[in-house]
Amino acid sequence: MKDEELIWVDKEFAERYKLLDGDKTKREHQIAMFNEYLEGIQKASRDDFKANLQCLDEDVAIYKGLMISVKQAFETAKDEQLKDSYALWEKFDKDLPNIREKTTEVIETLNPLVDQLTKINELLGKIQIWDFEKLIKTVENLSSLYGESKDMIEFLVNHYMPKKGA
């Protein structure tokens, strides 16, 4: 059996090649025709590569143009943002005296309250809670009484408390 290899070629070339197949005298012509076919494919590949390279150059130029456009848009946005920021600061700077006046008014209103709260705090600090604690303990003891002791305490409270208006 003969070793054969299949290759893909144009249909037109395959038909022309088959016409020359089988005749030994036409073998050189067949080889020349095959080399010519390969050169044609090679030239087409080079042309295709050049076209792709040109497209790539165009794409690079378009990309560079887009990047320049983006950079310009970013700079424009940055400039507008800075301009707005400066305008805001200028407005704030104009309003600053009014804000200081209002703050001073609030502080002046609160200062007397601070003095009064300080005085109240001092007075609360002077209250002796020891006496309150003793009173609470006594009331707890009295509330826990029962029987005759409870009756005696009720009698004393009811009969020896000063009357109103007396």
C-alpha cells in the first residue's frame, strides 16, 4: 500500500493537479505548479498579515485618540469640581462671621445656665444622704412590725403628730 497524505488546497488547483497526475513527464510541471501554488498562498498570507498590521495600527491610533479624549474629559471634570469646591469655600467664608455671631449668642445664652447648674450641683453635694439613709432604714423597720408593736406605733403616730393649723 502506498503512503498517502491528504492536504487541503483550492478546488481549481486540485483539478489542474489531477490532470497532470499519472504522467511521469509532467511530474516536473506538477512540482512547479505546486511551488507556484505555495508561493501564492505565501503572498496571500503576507498581504493578509500586512492588512492586519495596518488595522492594528489604526486600532492603536483610535485607542490613543480615545485615551486622549478620556484624559481631557477627566481634566474638565476635575477643573469643574475644583471650581465648585472653591465657590463653596468662598460662600462658607462669607457666612463664617454670621456663624461666629450665632455661636457667640448661643454661648452667651448658655453661660448663665452653666452657672446655675454649677450652683445646683454644689447644693446637691451638701445634702447629707446619711440622714436619708437612716430615715429609710427606720421606715423599713416600722413597716416590718406586726401585732402589738405595730398597733402601738400607729397609736403614737395618730395621737402625737402635730395637727395641721395648730
